[in-house]
Amino acid sequence: MAETNTAEPSEQAPRPCGYSRCGRTVTRTGSSRPREYCGPPDRVWEDGRTCRQKAAEERRAKAGAGVEEALSAYATAGAPVLAATAALGENLAALREALTAHADRVEDVRAAAVARVRTAETEVADALRRVTDAERRAAERTAAADHALAMQRLEAERAEALATANRELERNNRGLERDLAAARAEADATGEALAHERTQRAAAEAALRAMGRR
């Protein structure tokens, strides 16, 4: 069987108590976690607190003092920063006022530009309306002129047609008169021929009667 060696707890070198104002030492015994403060038994001070409690209070005090020192150093070092920040704030305020004034001027310019654009649009619309009216009147005058010219052409064509009809009528009348004259002449000749024939017939009849009496 294997032999089991059981080591006896050994005392290690003592070290000071964790509380800075305690002059006692702490003896570390065995392999257990070493103590940080003197004892056992724990030392109890006149105010009823142990070294552990006094050390904790001391750490809190040091921490508070460190914070105060840091705040003091920050205040000392931050004074120029605060002054620069104040100056920057004033500059920003002045810049803000300048920007506001500039924005107001820009708005005034924009409003004036919009007004001018609207005025120009109105003038353009009026000009376009006048042009449209002029074109309409010109179209009406052109239509009237075209109508008058058409009427003139129609009257001229009508007069030409009437003159042509009159000339044709005159030619027809002259032809009719010639035809009537020829018909009269022919009728007269026929009448004369009939009269001569009647005369000859009468003479022949008279001659026959005379012969009959013999």
C-alpha cells in the first residue's frame, strides 16, 4: 500500500496588519487563505470597530480625498477651458444672430424675387393675351378681306357672265332679225308669185270663156 504523508500546518513569515495604523503583525498558518488583518482574536479599537472596518474606512477616506483632488485639479485645469467655452458660446451667439439676420435677408430677397417672377409671369400672360387678340383680329380682317375679294370676284364673274349672255342674246337677235327679214322677203316673193299666178289664171280663164262664146 502507498503511504500517505500528512503535512503538519507550518507557520509562514508574519506580515503587517492590513490597517496602516495597527502595529501588529499577521501570522499566516497552514495552507488556508492568509488573514489580512491581525488576530485572532480580531483587534477591537476604542470606537468598537475592528482593523478590517478601520481599513475600509481608511480606503473610503483616501478615495474621497482622491476625488476631491481630482475635482480641484479639474477645476484648476478647466478654468481656461471654461473661459474658452464661454467665449465660444458668445461667438456662437453672435454667429447665430448673424445667421438669423442673413436668413431674414435671404427670405426678403427670395420674397422679392418671387414677387418679381409673379409680376413677370403676369406681364407675359398679358402680352400673350394681346398677341392672341391681335392674331384673332388679323384673322378676322383677313377673313373679311378674303370675303370681300371673293365677293368682288363673284361680281366680276357675274358681270362677265351677264355680258356674255347679252352678247349672245344680241347675236341671237341679229340672227332672228335676219331670219325674219329673209322670211318676209320670201313671203313677199311668194305673195308676188301667187298674185302673178292668179293673174295668169284669170287671164287663162278669161281666154277660155272667150273661146267658149265663139
